[in-house]
Amino acid sequence: MAKGRVRLFPERCKACGLCIEFCPKDVLGFDEETINMLGYHPIKDLKPESCTGCAICAVVCPDLVIEVERV
Ligand code: SF4
Ligand code: SF4
């Protein structure tokens, strides 16, 4: 199984939820303990060990919050 790693820029996240909805491995979720400069609970990698590096999350994010690295 391919492995990947997400690099997040949570200050840009507008919490639209698209990346959460489209991630096939349920890696991503909202960080309920943080509020970013835009006033949202930003994205967080809740299950980084499950990431396959498919990069769907990075493609669907409208705000360039996510970069994906294959490892
Ligand atoms: S690269 Fe794929 S598996 Fe990893 S967090 Fe993004 S959508 Fe999920
Ligand atoms: S798609 Fe982008 S802006 Fe929307 S919740 Fe995910 S990281 Fe945040």
C-alpha cells in the first residue's frame, strides 16, 4: 500500500470540509481545540498513519491548505 504524508497550512483553512469528505481513508478532521486567524477550527491530520498519498485532499481544497508527499 502506498504511503503519504500531508503537510498542512491550517491558517489558510476555511473549514469547508471538502477534504474530509473526499479523503478515502478518513485521515482528516477538524481541530476542535484550535481557532485559526480566520476564525475557524482548521483541518488536522487525525490518522496520519492511514494516508496513502493519493492527493485527493490537496486537489479538492480551494485554499491551498494541503500539500501531499509520497513516502
Ligand atoms: S493524500 Fe489521500 S489519503 Fe492522504 S489525507 Fe489526502 S485524501 Fe486522504
Ligand atoms: S478543503 Fe481546504 S479549506 Fe476546506 S476544510 Fe479542507 S483544508 Fe480547509
